[in-house]
Amino acid sequence: MDFKLPDIGEGVAEGEIVKWHVAEGERVKEDQLMVEVMTDKATVQITAPTSGVIRKIRCKEGEVAKVHSVLVEIAEEGAKAVKAEEPEKREPAKKEPEKAVSKKPLPPTAVVEPAPMMKPEIRFAHPGKALAAPATRKLAREKGIDIATVIGSGPAGRVTKEDVIASLSGGRPVGAGKVTGQQTAFAPAPEISERPTAEIIRSVPKPGPNGESREPLRGIRKKIAEHMRQSKDRAAHFSYVDEVDMTEVVELREETKKEAAAQGVKLSFLPFIIKATVAALKEYPMLNATLDEAKGEIVYKYYYNIGVAVATDKGLVVPVVKEADKKNIIQIAREMAELSDKARAGK
């Protein structure tokens, strides 16, 4: 079978092959990790849709593949056996009147042609089973959980890895559903790493005879470079410095920390700064506007999506808190912790 790059995200048209975890001639099992693909939004792990042998890898590491283009050819297990049995099962054609032929049921081999595999995409549940990605199913199996009993919090009730982990403690994932004063998280939100800068700087190759070293620009480093160049070309860059009396914010944080802790959230000053940024953008809407050069129009935006830089092992990434104006301090703190954790995991 030809396994194609699935539709792995809304608005995603292509992905860069970051790393193959299988080689040509290698035997793979269903749900086994095959390849990591990086899009503008995340690095996605794609698993094998079926058991078989890797016949040919069609897209090498560092190459960009379009959605629905063939990534790899897989020789499915049992394919040869089916072909060998076909002649034995096939019945010789009989010369009969047309009417008799039309009424006679077709021999089994007439429908041996395999049904097309559900679009070569990240395979979800078959009818009657829980909706979940292969990696989530694998996690459930490893944890000894019947995935059909897990309540999904994703789109259309899809079961996520967080749902599986939450079910181990009988709770729901952090951030699932609407946040209320009575809601508690099944586990504390992950803390933002405080590693020294030297520890998060990537190791670089040793210099060659000419005093230089080179490596391919790919993966997240490539995306960072592209986005920085785009920002430099299209955004107005400026700096503004002022002094602010934070006394009341410090007091408010101290008052709110207990409530946040009861919901499994560690409350820093960052959510307060995000809310202050939203207030400033509402007062000065030109700062929340973009230029549509094609139409020659200034686009004023009345939604407030705030990006916050996070240092990772592979570089600086900027996860975004969407609709920050509609969320309270604790909700923002929880979401920032989750986004920071996902950013460092390449998700």
C-alpha cells in the first residue's frame, strides 16, 4: 500500500520530514512509530496504519511533503497469501444465458479486490469504537486501559492522551471543560522550567579543517528562521520602557494563589501581564491591527491572542493564548503551563 501524508491539522498543506524511525526492508507492526513530521504548528508523530514490511521510503529527512503525497510504500502482511489463493478459489466461467448469469451470485474471488484503506491518514476508531489516534490507543494498551471506557474531551468526543492519563486517577485532564470555582485538576500543572540558559543551548558540531562546521537547516530551527525573517520584513519593530507600581498586583496574586493551588495551578505574574496587555490593546487598537498589502487596507482586530516566548531545547518558540480577554487569571495560568509543556515536547 502507498501510505500518504495525512491531513494532520487545520490549514496545514505540507510538512517537513524530521526523522524516520524505520528503514527500508524493516518489518513494522500496526501503530508502531514510523516518522516525525513538522508543520507550522507542531511536530507530529505518525504511526504505521498496518503491519508489514517497509518497501520504499519516498520522502527523505529534510524534504517537504505535501498533504496526501506518498510518504512510504508498505508491503502488508498476508498480501502474497491472498494472491496465491485466488487461482484456487476462482471458478471457471460457465457459458449460460445472460439472464442466468445476471441472477447468479458472483464467486467470492470477484470481490477479492481489497476495499480501499480509509484515507491514508492518522487512523481513528472504526465504527462503534472510541475515536482516538493510534498513539493514544497504544498508550491506553500500555496502561491496561480499555479506551472504550474513556470519556473524550477532544473534538467530537475524541479521546486524547491527556484523557487516558486522567483516567488513571479517575479524573479529567487539566483544562477540560469550563473552569468554575469548584473545578479541581487531577494533577498539578507542569512548572515552567528554570534551567540555566547554558543548558538549553543546543550542542553544535565540531569545527572541520577549515575552521567551520555545517548542518542542514531543518525542523523547528528552519521554522524559527522563516518566522523571524517574516517578522523582520512585515512588522513594525519598536521598544518602549516605563516603570509601573506593581504593589496591588503583588497583593492580588498572593490572594489568588490559594484558589489557584486548589485547582492544581501554579500562579505566576505572567497571567496578570497578559491581562494588562489585553487592556492596553483595547485602549490603543492600532497596536492590534495588521496591514493587508494586497487590498491596501488596515485590518483592526477585536480578538486578543497573546503570544508568549518559551525557551526549548531546539530554540525559542511562541505558543499563543487565544481569546485572552475572555479568560480569567487562573484559566490563563493553566493554559500557559500546558502550552509551555507542549512547546518543549514539540507538540
